[in-house]
Amino acid sequence: MLSAARSLIFNAVLAERVRDGSWERLEAGDIANLDGRGSVFAVDQTDAVLLERCERLDVHPTGPMWGGGLPASQGRVSELESRVAGQLSSASDLVQEARMEQERRSLRLAVRDLHWSRESDAVVLRFRLTRGSFATTVLREIF
């Protein structure tokens, strides 16, 4: 139940960032994630190098896996995340009461080495994802 509550908030934040067009780009106040790693860092300001790394899928903007306290993000990003979590107060209260800590998850995932082939009765897809990514998410987006 706790995992579902956190996912509900994360998915709502991601949906809001998709709506405003910021889900695939870094902005000041974001917490960035290094592709394929659990390490994150604060984005105080963006520059050409960081934006190019984001475009290459080397770093990604993140969203909150809700828990106690305020998200690590700042500015507009933090306001958006807190507003969305406030709209889902049952879920945010549940994870806070369970004393779960704030964590971060990438808002996007890189699909690497995508290949497909057609067989007589099927289409076969092959691709590589980083740890913690779900092939079902990729399939949903493709189909």
C-alpha cells in the first residue's frame, strides 16, 4: 500500500510535468539523476554542458518518491511537487505517518539497443533498460 501511495504521487507529478513540457529537461531547482545510477545532485542552475548531457540521456530530471519532510527540489519544481502531493493528501499522509523518507526517481528512462523483428505470428522486441526500469512501461508507450 505504501509503495502504491508513493507511486500515485510520483505519477501525478510526472503527469503535471508532461503537461507543462518540463518532464524531459532540467531546470533550476531540479534534482538530477545520473543515468543508470542511484546518485542524484541538485541543479542550482543550468548551463550548456548540463543541458547537453540531459539531451544525451546521461542525466535525467527526477520526481519525488514521497516521504516525510519537504522534497529536495527547490523553486518552481518544489512548489509543483508539494502542490501535487497536497492534492493527494491521503497518500502523502500515509507515507509520512509510516516515516518513509523522501527519495527520488528519474522522470524518464533510456531505452538502449532497441531492435525488433517480425515473425509469422509475432513481433519480437529486444532492448536494454537500466536497473529499476520496467519493460511493461516501454511496451505501453510503444503500443
